[in-house]
Amino acid sequence: MKNNQPEPSADFPIVDAHQHFWNIEKNYHPWLRDEPPISFRYGDYSAIRKQYLPDDYFVSVSPHHVVKTVYVEAEWDPSDPIGESRYIADLRREKNFPNVTVAQAWLDRDDCASVLEQQAAFDFVRSVRHKPRANSSPNDAAPGGMSDAKWRTGFARLAPLGLHFDLQTPWWHLADATLLACDFPDTTIILNHTGLPSDRSAEGLANWQRAIKKLASCPNVMIKISGLGQEGQTWTVDANRAIVLAAIEAFGPARAMFASNFPVDSLCASFDTIFTGFRTIVSDFSASEKRALFHDNAIRIYNME
């Protein structure tokens, strides 16, 4: 790397499969600049409403040996999705970083075809993300955004362009995601943030686990183990061990990957706390399984060779 980051001390390389950068003085991210702040699942997020760039990231990750990352769209100005990719292209020329990206695209907009074609033209774009419309709780049985005909028409454009889809949705919409994965078997879907198991009650976790097991039956779906923070609580191994192991059991060590969601998850813990926690939870796994979870799967899934 050419970023003057500290020398790594971890004993194997890490690909961080989900992280963000932003310069809110230069670029418009509504959720980071508008007032009043939106409601956020981690509560008060004023601490991250400031610049966060590669040099800041490498301070965060020290002393872990992060060798590559996947930049994920950071809710940039929705009227200018290509602007974010141009910004990242400039950042890559300046910092040789990040390695690949998940770009913004709105699958149900009239300009979807043009936006996807433009995003696919960037040689570092591997996937896109559009958070589909979601119900506020599992008690609402109304269909979510993944069932919309126009949204699905946009989704159908991904595979011909060689694009994956990063899916962020609460677990109660994973039945819709399973239907989507079955209907579009040639499109790789990457479930973000472990399927958002925010309800840590026994019933809530049981429902989440059933939902991810069903989704995992689709071989074109992968999972990113990240975003496990809880509002007002410290990130601990004890709080997250069962969730991490259940996710790996459902998808297998070849279809799961660890990610930081930094700097967002810095609201819950340091990078060291999170990744040392992941290492602790999988300490009994084989060396090849650990390397797959921390490095090899992200390289393969996001075509980072």
C-alpha cells in the first residue's frame, strides 16, 4: 500500500469487506449534513459527522494487517449517484485506495438503466446497493420493496452488466430476498450486516436465524458479518458470538466474510475490539477457514485479484 499506514502486527492479512469514506465539507451526504439528524439504529451518531478518509481509516485499523477493502456507497447525494464513483476514482488515483467499490444505484428510478451502465463502466465497481423499502417491524406483513415490479426490472439489469447486489434489509424481509435470489440465480447477492439481528430476545434471534437459513439455501447469496453493534451497549464477544457462529453455520465458511462497517461501527467499538472479537469467536476454526472468512472469500466474491 502507498498510504503510510502503520506496519501491521496481525498474523494474517485482512480484507475489510465493508467500509466507508467521506469528506462532508466537500461532498453532500444528506444523513451526515442535514439537520435535524435522521433517526439512527445506533442512536447519537454526531461523532461520525466529520471527515473520514484513508489516512483516518488506517489509524483506526492499526495494528491489524488490512491489505484491501471494499468501499460501500455512503448515502451520497441521491440525485448524483455517479458523482460518488467519480470521487472514489479520484481518491484511488491519489491514495491507491480503496480497491473495489459497491456503488449507489436506485433500481426503481427511471434513469436506472443509464446509471447502472455508467457505474459498471468504472473498472473498480463490483456491486451496487439500493436499500429496498422496508417495513418498520416484523408485525407488518405488507410486502417490501423487493416485490415491486419496477424495482425487480432494475434488478434484472445487474447480471448482464456483471454487477453483484449488496442487500441491506431487516431479517423480516429475507423471505422476499429468498424469492429474489431464486428468481435471479445468476446474480450474486451479498447480505449486508448479518441480516440486521437487532432484536436480541430469544424469539427475535430465533426468527432471524430461521430467515437467514432459508436465504442461505440459495447458492448465489453470501453474507457479510458486520454491523452487530447495539445502541448504548459495548461490542463484546459474549454479545455477538452466537450470531457470528449462526451466520457461518447457515452460509458455510466459504460464503461468509468479516467486515468492519467503519467508521459507522466506531460508534460501538474500536476496529481492534471488533476484529479481535471475530478472531476470538472463530479461534477453533481451521487455518484455511479463518483465512477464507477474513481474506479469501472477499477476494473471490468481489473479484479483487
